[in-house]
Amino acid sequence: MDWFLQQLINGLALGAIYALIALGYTMVYGVLRFINFAHSDVLMLGAFAAFYITPKITPVLGPQSVPTAMLVIVLSAVICAAIGMTIEFLAYRPLRSRPRLTVLITAIGVSLFIEFAGQHEKVFGAATKSFPTLLPKREIVVGALHISSNDLVVLVLTGVLLFAMWFIVQRTKIGMAMRAVSFNEGAAALMGVNVNRIISFTFGLGSALAAIAGIFYAMRAPGIEPLMGVQPGLRAFIAAVLGGIGNLPGAALGGIVLGLVETFFGGMPGLSNYRDGIAFAILILILLFRPAGLLGKLQTEKV
Amino acid sequence: MSVPMLELDKVTIKFGGLTAVCELDLRIGERELVGLIGPNGAGKTTAFNLITGVYQPTSGNIALCGENTVGIKPHVLSLRGISRTFQNIRLFASMSVLDNVRTAMQGNRAQRVSDALWRGRAFRESEARVEHEALELLKIFNLDRFAEADGKSLPYGDQRRLEIVRALATKPKLLLLDEPAAGMNPTEKEQLMELIRFVKDKFRIAVLLVEHDMKVVMGICERIYVLDYGRKIAEGTPEQIRCDPKVIAAYLGTEDEDDA
Amino acid sequence: MRGKEKIFLLVAIAAAVGLSMASSIFNRYYLGIAVDVGINIILAVSLNLINGHTGQFSLGHAGFMAVGGYTAAKLTLVFGASVPPAMQPLLFLAAILLGGTVAAVAGLAVGIPSLRLRGDYLAIVTLGFGEIIRVIFQTSEFFGAATGLTGITKMTTLGWAWAFAAITVYVVACIVNSTYGRGFIAVHDDEIAASAMGINPTRYKVTAFVIGAFFAGIAGALYAHHKLVLKPDGFDFVKSIEIVVMVILGGMGRTAGVILAAIILTILPELLRPVAEYRMIIYSLLIIALMLTRPQGLFTFGKKGAVK
């Protein structure tokens, strides 16, 4: 039972991170009908942004303190939001009218560019760097459970962010515009929605979430390096598909489910080697048996 | 009448909460030219999709020459003798005019893979035969001079005719035409009417025609079915349909509605 | 001219074998690159059948290559010692064909589930399959796990590589440039119309996958006996992308263009050796630039499916 609860907590924390990243994938797919392969690299950029910003902030606000952490997170998110919007503007917007596959390949190109440029000595360098401690790490012991304070922070903050996302999308004017664009871009434009602005905003929002997820991920992982976004990004994408691509609650649900499944598998002796493969197996099963995802609706082609 | 070419028996299809076609009974005999009309959204194209196997009915039976077709895939139905054109022209965009027709012939099993690989005499013969037949077919419709041209570079009216030629290349028994007159001017429509009559006679096939243009429908159809909101509301000869109050009401509304 | 395709094939194979036998006069380094070119042509042309002609966007081609490579390598590693030198070429041929066949089976396994998927989704599933194959090899002790297989005998020569390249081009071009081959393109252009005209989309898609995978497996077998070491990392998503870029650069569906692109993209990294550290950066920028400016590929001569 204790083992179960321990895995549950770990799984939820991992799932929360996946959920944040998955939201970005799904939001962009919702408004543009395309999978932003470069999303996983924004995650990495968020972690690196935090890496470089923290030493500048700590002299002022003190090391390992809440204000430091908050400022670092906010700044990284803003920077990555800007980066995301820039990528959209330069690489995706010119291809708006092209077949989806062209943009997909461009996204792959952007992703590879960020990864390989990042690995270059003059940028980040390929070696793993040690992520600075943003918050004092304490272990809370409840019975036989060891809960890391970091995990708690991740869970709480993700909950807040998910609520914020829900609020933005469902209760604000800009959220309504986002939903309109995702249903029918043409009609939305005719109703006076500035489609370009909304798409930019969506990218910015998604990238900000990815950056925060990247920081959370780095807090739990031993170190950061330019390719760190690839695996979590792929998992989060699978989570988005699992929940139903284009469906926001689905992305959150998919993220949590995947995080839990992966953690439980990783904790079981003998099966842990296959932890990496389990995510892909889930992907294939979902696309075979329920391509719309858990919460999504299948779109049929009109003949 | 012996076994009808096509028979729909209480065919119903529901998409979630929407019943697109409800208990449709329809019969087409060999070499009959039958029309299917109705206001927009009445379910005409859905009926086509049911007949060609793109959709499966929720209930009811469809039979071609007495054999059940429900559950059979579209490409198999094509082999059995059903062919069609589409409301929004669906030519093979990257192929030439000739190749569009060649493809339909391959649909009818014109050539074996092994022949294509071995490139021996069998291959040369099948290629020659296909090309000859395709050109002959195109010649009948005066499109052979465009044989090497890109399908989509043709004028609109010719594209529609190419789609019909392509459909005929599968040697069908029953041809479904989905709004072939759409976007045509009156002269072209006259030519189309001639064409459809000609096709029916020369190729000895049955034709089911969906059309909005009443002149075309009344002009060539031997019998007409009228759909409204997925249900058959009338069936008969053009004269009968023309005077049927239910049909008039469906298209024009009743007298009460005029006052509103 | 009657049977010109077969004559072309035989001439190509003869030339390949002839050059190969005289290969001692060539610089070893350039020879190695020439072999790479041959292997990449096989990969690009086989993927072109799936992506370019049939329009199924497959991002897992490296997986099929891995299957072929590992199978063939395992065969020669196990049986190599017990086969007399005179029979070695026969063993190699058997290994290559076995690799191709097992890869074809993998192609079947991937192709069938992928049938109902379109565009983005198909790309992701094939990516997923490619990754699963990689993970399987990474965790399999039989295949050397993460260290992979080492000590493979060098058996791939210019002759082998280019002969099979010629065969691949022949098979794919013959299949596509025929009335039968119109089916692939029809499925690509409009699956629903193709269906209505009697073309079985499922059959054509699966056929494309199986044939494409078969030749990718052959390429993998040749690769294994050229590089002499096989590691799972070498067959990852990036490798699949490299092959995809060749197909795109060549103008999806144009066999001649794809061959040219394969040659260029194999030689280019060697030319960029002085700036090797920037190689992948330039490469990724190339992809972006290509998509933004000329997504139809650089070599858009000839109709889809035309050879030379």
C-alpha cells in the first residue's frame, strides 16, 4: 500500500509536468491543426533560461527563496513565450496556406535547429549542467511515505496553472476567440477576430507553460542539457493524443494518466526496462482503437 | 420486372442524433434513368454514399442485382458494377487526363503487378490495350485531344465530363451522377442532357441522377424520387412529380408560410 | 526499345560489379562514401514509394533499416565462421535477403494499423513504431542491447551496394510507372475517388509499406556490413528524418530527383567536414529554408513517377 501511494505521488508530479506540456501541444493543434514539434525544445529553453537567470537574481533576492523562485519562473516563462511567438511568426506563419505536412517538416527543422545549436560550444554546450536549486528541498515524511517538497510545489502550482488556463479559455474574451479560431478560422475572422493575434497569443501561452514545465522537470532531474526536452516532449505529445488532441481537459487528463502509468511501470521490477517503450505502446494502442482520444471527437471527412 | 438493378429497402442512417435518411425505399431497373431530387440537406448525397458503400446504413437493406451490398467496401462495389461522380469534382489532381481514365481501368483489374515488374510481352500488351481503350473512351466524349494534359487544367465543364468518362471506364452497370450540371450555363446543360441520354443508351447502363436543375431532371429522367429531410415524399414520372403538392410544398413552402 | 528497363538494370549491375572489382585503384575514403551513397539511394527510393508516391507520411523508416541490419548482422555473426570462404558471398546474399524479408514483415505490422490514419497522426504513429523498434533492440540482449553488435565482417563492397541500388530503383520505378502503379498515385491524390473507381486503398498502402520496408531492410543489411558496428542510437528519429529530407528535397514522388537528392545529401556532410561542428545546424536550417521557399523539392523535372 505504501509503495502504491509513493508511486502515486511521484506519478502525479510527473503527470503534472506532462500535463503542462501537453496543454501547449493541444492548444496549438486546436488553432492551427498542426503538431508543433519544436514545443519540446521550448521546455529545454525554459530550463536553461532559469539556469542563467538564477545566478543574477540570487544576489538580490537571496538563494533558495520563494521570491527568487517566483521571479525566475515568471521571467523564464515570459522569455519563452516571446521565443515561441517569434518562431511562429518566422517559420510557421508564412506557411499558413500550405499543406499541413510542409509545416510539420518545418517544425521538425526548427526543433533540430534549436537542439543542435544548443549543443554547440558557443551556445549551451552539450555537457549536462547542474540545475540550480530554486527552493529549499525538504522531505516530508508521512508514515512510510517520502514526499519531496519540490513535488508538492509542482503539484500545487500545476493545479493553479490548470485552473488559470481553464479560466482564460472558458471565461475570457480572448479565450472565446481562441475557441472560435479552433472551430472555424474563417468564420472567426469574419466575426472580427484578429486570427494572427490569437494564434500568436496561443503560441505564447503554450510556450510559457512549456517553460514552466521545463523548470519543474529540471527540478526533479539531475541536470539539464540541450536534448533534455526530447523525451518529455514526446511523452507529453502522446499524453495530448491520449486525451484527445485539441481537447484541453483531455491534455491534462492524458498527462496525468501517462505520468502515473510510466511511474508505476518504472517501479515494478523487471518491467522498468520497458518504461520508455510503454509510452509509445500506449500511443499506438490509442491510435488504433480510439484515435479521437479519451475525451476527443473524431472528425469525419465530408464526401 | 425481374430482379431490379438496385433496391433500397427501408434504408435508414443516423449520425449521432441526426437521422439523415429515414426508411428509404428505392428501386432502379436495368437501363432506367432515375432522378433523385429534394431541397438542400434532404439526404441525396448521403443516399449516394450509402449506395456506394462509403456509409453503412443503421438499418435496412441495399441490394445490387439481388445481392446484398451492405458492409461491402466501395472498391469492391465498383467491381460489382457501381460507379459514380462527385458533387465537388474529385479528379486525380497530379495525373493527366489519360491517366485518370487508366486508373479507373486498373480499378477493374487491367494489369497484374508481376507483369509490371517483369516488363515482358504481357506488360506491353496490357499497357497498349489500356491506353487504346482509354483513348477510345475519351474520343467518344471529344476529350482525347487533352489526353496528356493535366486533369485540373481543363475547363470546368470538361472536368465534369472527364469524371463521367472515368466512371465509365470501370464498366459499370449502374452510374450515379452527383449534381453533374452544377456550375454549367444553359447551353452546357443541354449538352449534358444529351450526353447522359447517350451514355445510358450506348453503354447500356442504369443511371441515378441527383440534380438541382429541374429542367435537366424533368427533361431526361424516366422516373423521379423526391426526398425531404431524409424521407421519400414522392415518387413517379416527371408529370406526376411536377403536380404533386407535397413536392411543391417542400421546395416552395405552403401558402401559409408565404404570408408569414 | 524492347525491354529497355531490364537492359538498363543489367548494365547497371554489371557496371557496379566491374567497378567494385577494380576498386583497389580508388581511394578508400571515397570508396566508403560511394558505398554510403548507394545505401542512401536505396533508403530514399524505398521511402519515396511510401511518402512520395502513395502519400503516406512515414517517419519511422530507420526502424525498418534497423530490423534489416540487425537481422543480417546476427546471421553472419552466427554462421560466418562455419561457412567456407568461397560460400561467403552466398551467406551475405542470404543475410541481405533475410534482413529485407524480416523488415518487410515489420512493414506489414506497421502498415496495417496505420491505414486509417491521415497526415499528422500517421507521421506520429510511424515515429512511434520507429522508436519502439529502437527500444526493442536497445533492451534485447540477443542483439547486444545498448552496446549493439560489433565485429561484423566487412562484406559490403561498391558492387553489392550499387547493384542493390539499381535493383531498388528498377523495382520501384517499374511498379509505379505502369497502369498498376496509377493506383498508388490515385490513393495519394484522392483516396475516396480511388475507392469509387475500384482501387483498394488498403492494399496499395500496405503494399507500399511492405516494399518500402523490404528495401530499407536491405539497406540496413548493407549498412551493417559496411560500418561493422550496429548501435540502436544510429537508427533513431533523426536518421529517419535524414531520409525524409532526401525524399522532400528530391521532390516527393520524383524518382530521379530523389536519387539526386540522396547523392547530394550523402556527399554534403563530407564536404562540410571542415565545419563539422556546424553540420547539423546547417542541415536543420536547410530543412527550414527548403520548406519556406521550395517545398515541392529542388528537382521538379519529369512527371510524378517518371524515371529518366
